[in-house]
Amino acid sequence: METASTAPEQPTGKVEKSDEEWKKILTPEQYRILRQAGTERPNGEVYKQFNQQGEGTYYCAGCGAELFTAKEKFDSHCGWPSFYDPSKAKNVTTRDDFSGGMVRTEVNCAKCGGHLGHVFKGEGFNTPTDQRYCINGVALKFVPAKAEKKEEAKKEEPKAEEKK
């Protein structure tokens, strides 16, 4: 999972790119997952990173849309990053997924259409929603809260002309 020092600019509308454009900005693994609905291996390095990350925000690795925060994060011990709810519901869509011989609910980025993972309901987790958004870690970009606070402070600093 990529960790960034600043929050990405939020897309205001749909993000549409050709396959060639996506291939230029995504790693091969990100492309496979985000654009071809792939799944990363469970319990990998990305999952270990996720479990060690503190406060912060998770953005779509494809377009930068805010998706989840550490407030909605929990360890479901499933081998993939888990959240009980999106932080920006308008940036997440779901649809029925009949692949793999089972019925699941696929989770996508509403801005770029990237495949994020699946959501499962009624598994009995002690969370406010009893949902588990099981998300591919390479589909996410993490910005630690410390970096977000520094960025906010910079925005609030009066400009040199305003100080006079």
C-alpha cells in the first residue's frame, strides 16, 4: 500500500481514462486489481502494513477519492484490510457480483470505477454496522493523520501579504 505525505486532490466528477492511461499511472498489480477486478493474496505485506498504520485516511490509488479512515478500520483477521463503513459514502458504490460461482457484493470507487473489494453483511462483528468492507490494500493510498494536520496548518497560515 502506498503511503503519501499529502492528501491527493479530490476528483470533482467521474475520472475516465483509457486502459493505456491507467497502465501509465498504476503499477501492474494495481491495474490488475483496480481495472480487472483482481484480488491480492491474503495476509501479505500490504495487510501487515495496514495493521500497523495508525490514524489517517485511505484514498483510491487510482483517482485519489477519499474512501475510508482509520476510524472505520478494524481487524477482522481475514487477511485483507477491513472497514465497517466508508468515510465518504458518495465515493463508494456496490453491485452484485456473480463471479467465482458465488453471490457477493462488489465494492467500487464511484469516481473512477476501480474495483476495491467486496462487502459482507451479518457476520457478527462487533462494529456499528455489522458490515465488513474487505478491501484490496494495493487499491488504497494511505495518508497518516500527522501529514494531514500539517497540510491543514499550511492552508490556514496567512499569506505574507495578509500578515502586513
